[in-house]
Amino acid sequence: MLERFYGTGWLGPARRFAFCEKAVVTVEWVALAAGLTVGAIAISYIVMNGLKAPANHIVNQLSP
């Protein structure tokens, strides 16, 4: 009976996974990892741009 709903072949396991509880947990972990990655990139960008002026100041002080 479930074969009629889920189908057979390569799409059946994908549909079964999409409708099971494990799929929800997987999607949550993927979304969490993506959010952390975007946050890390954003913080890195802000820090690197914020340190450009102090780094140039140090370079000017160290140059003869």
C-alpha cells in the first residue's frame, strides 16, 4: 500500500525520507549550520574592514 503513495524506484526512498521525522531533524541541522556559516562570514567581513585603518596606521609607523 505504501508503495503506491511513495512510489518505487529512486524517488520512493526520497519521498519516504521527506515524510519521516529524521528529515525534519536533518533540515534543522542544515539550516543551523548554514546560519552559523553566514554569521561567521559576516563577522569576518566586519572585523577585516574594521582593522584596515589601524593596520595602515601601524604600517605607516613602521616604515622608515
